Amino acid sequence: MSEQKIQAPKGVSEYVPDRSNSFELVRNALIEPAKRAGYQLIELPIFEDTELFRRGVGESTDVVSKEMYTFEDRGGRSITLRPEGTAGVMRAVIEHGLDRGQLPVKLWYAGQFFRAERPQAGRYRQFYQVGIEAIGLDDPAIDAEVIAIADAGFKSLGLSKYRLEITSLGDLSSRAAHRVELLKFIETLDLDEATAERAKLNPLRLFDDKREEMKKAMLSAPLLMDYLNSESLEHFKMVTKYLDRMEISYVLNPRMVRGLDYYTGTTFEFVHELLGAQSGIGGGGRYDGLMQALGGQALSGIGFGLGIDRVLLAAEAEGIISEDAFVSDLYIIPLGDTAKEFALKIAKDLRSAGKTVEIAFGDRGLKGSMKAADKTGAAYVIVLGESELESGTVELKHMQTGESSSVKIASLQQCL
RNA sequence: GUGGACGUAGCUCAGCUGGUAGAGCACCCGGUUGUGGUCCGGGAUGUCGCGGGUUCGAGCCCCGUCGUUCACCCCA
């Protein structure tokens, strides 16, 4: 009688071999450009005080109002599994006084995030992101560089079927002016109950409605872009100028909507063409009031979050990723117990010299072991038997050509 | 949260109008005793997601449940 199988919780994304190789490749590719731009790792807890997200992300957002994994810990504290990265980073920056040194503070992170949504292709309850934050200066050149870093990650993977959309959400005064006009406009529309409810929470949301009739109705809606004050407009123009200079192509999307309340000014999104409804592979923007809202000084910041799961899906959709990432330099087949002892020792020494070495375990016979060696894709194979142990010499077989040569065990390292 | 589709060996799937399960790939063993990828032969494998119900009898019908998937919503 076997026990009932336990399944993974609903909607989590898991990566097991061989696909995990692709996952690792994607994650590292997305991190690398940030490191090269001088960003440093910040490793943070996966759960935080619930209040952090209420204040940081915004009470009115869907993320906070209905998608958080919140629970009480044993001390009666309200804890929430992080639904996004920026709020936690800001909390840590303030708590550790990182903003007291030279600005901007430049940080990167990678890890899993949690949102209790209905799962769908590219949308999971536990998902992975790589993100960066540049805090403390509102130089538009930083905005451009942040965008360039994200773009470089996608490009290094070979992605091409995506586009960068950017806009500016302006500063608080620009937004307030626009909001008045937008609300006036929305009043003239005949909305169903659910849509009216959404409009109440965030009128900008209506720009994102997928229904044709709504798209049409919103065509004549007042655009935030047209309400930017001179400062905001100037900042945005500089950002696009820098992007042009770096030859990063983008499309202006004055109807872009973001789901987190803290965004101000420069805002962007990377959209992939081959993905389904969940086509955003990354996005981010500037946030002016966030640090202050969390009890820190009034510094601005900008950052992005890139979805590793979705970038992997996109890379697979473009057919630019292969799973066979792991290949050993040498595969050792020991015949007999004494040989096994030597195999372990040889493998250990070669590994500490930087070689990737595998051993055939389980006494399965030479033929089976050769098959196993073949499957791992190892470059070379040696068989360790009595005669080899006596002579201290092995036949080093190159698997692709099938040719082999006699090599002293002591000098294996130089031959791999 | 709302609506639709789906859930059979590790994987991809077949299974006619209900009669207690199959293919391909993968896996293991062997093809004269120490050398792989091809070929040939042999083999193991499933509480047909789970729980109820209808029926003489259910993988096929009904209900529930869990999960997957697609769209909405939202977003990475």
C-alpha cells in the first residue's frame, strides 16, 4: 500500500533537468549586464512585514488588495510573501543606511516572488525575477542605462522578437492635472459595473482594456503625456535621446498602464510577440515617492523586474535555447572494487584542478557504462581495470572521434 | 475571482456506440566473457489524477474534488 502522492502547490513553476539548465542560463544572462554596470547583489528575505507592501506597492493595487500570500507568524505578526522586489529593496536601503553613502546606490537581486493569482501560461503563483534598482539620483541618463541593462540581457540571449515600450507618468502635479480631465472623460462613457469599479480604483486602467469597443472609446481619452509639466517632459526627452544614442529602439506608448502605484516619470515595459496573454517579459520605471513613503529620505529611484519564467518561455518560442548545457570533460568507468577506489581519487584530484568529471556507479557492466557515458555527452572516457592499475596507464578515448591514446594516469589533467 | 477545454505508462499519445488497457520514444538486459552512438532479440512499467454515483459491468456516462491549460482580470 503506497501513500497518496503529494503534488506541488497549485500554480508554482518548477525547473528540473534538463530544462533547469535553460533556466540557469537565462537567469545568469539577465544578471550579467547589471554586474558589468557596477550593480551589487542584495539578498533579501522572501517574507516581509505586510505593512511594507501596503504602503510601498499601494493599497488600491490588485497585487496588494487580492493577490498577496499573507499569514500570521507565531508571534502574531502579519507576514507577507514578497509579491515584488522594489519595496523590499527600499526597506533594506533605509534600514541599513545605504543611502548615506555615495549615490546612486546600485543593486541587483534575483529570486522568487509570490502572487495568489489564477495560474495561466506565463503566470505563476511562485515566479522568478531578476531586478535592479538605482537609487538616489534623478539623472535621466540613469533611466536610459537601466533600460539598456535590461535590453542587453535579452539581446545576449539572442531574443529579437520583442519590443520596448516607454512612456512617462510624470510627476505628482502632472498626474493630478491629468486625472481631473480623465475622470471627466470617463464620466461620459457608458461603463458596466466591473469596469466602472476598476476606473474608480485607477482610471488609467481603462487604457488597458482588451475589448475592441473599449479600445475605441478610449481613443479620444486625454493622454497623460499631454499633461506633463516642462520638467517631466524635459526629463523624458533626455531619456529618449540617450536611448537613441545607444541605438536602443523603442516605441512610445502613452497608453501604458502599470499595476503598481509607486511608478512616476519614466516607465517602460518589454513585450514579447510570441507569448500569449502574459506577454510582458520585463518592466519597470522611476519611483519618486516610494522611499519617503517607507520612512526614508525623499530620494528618487528607478529599477526593473524581469520575469525569468517568461523570458525562458520567450527564448523557447524563438527556438534560441538548447537544453544540453551540462557536459563533462571526463567519464571514468571503474571495473571492480579496487578500481572504484582509484576512480574516486582520480576524479577528486581532477575536479580540484577544475575539470568536470563523472564516474560510472553501480557495477552495471562495461557495455552499459559506455552507453551511460555516451548519454552524458562526456568528451572523454577512460576504463579503469586491473591492467590499467598495474601499468598506471589508461586509454583516453575521445567519444566523438572514437579514437583513443595511451596516457599516464598522473598526466590525465593535461590531456583533457 | 469569472468563463471554456483537458487529465490514460518517465514523455507524446491511441483506446470504436460502456465489457476490467495499448503504441512510439525513453529505460533495463542480452547479441560469446574489457568499450558507446546504428541494427536485432528480450524485459519491467500504470490503484486510466482522486472520491463518490449510475450499471451485471466504466478509462469511456453523471456529480464532486484536485491539477493543467486558454481567455478575461491582472502582471513578471
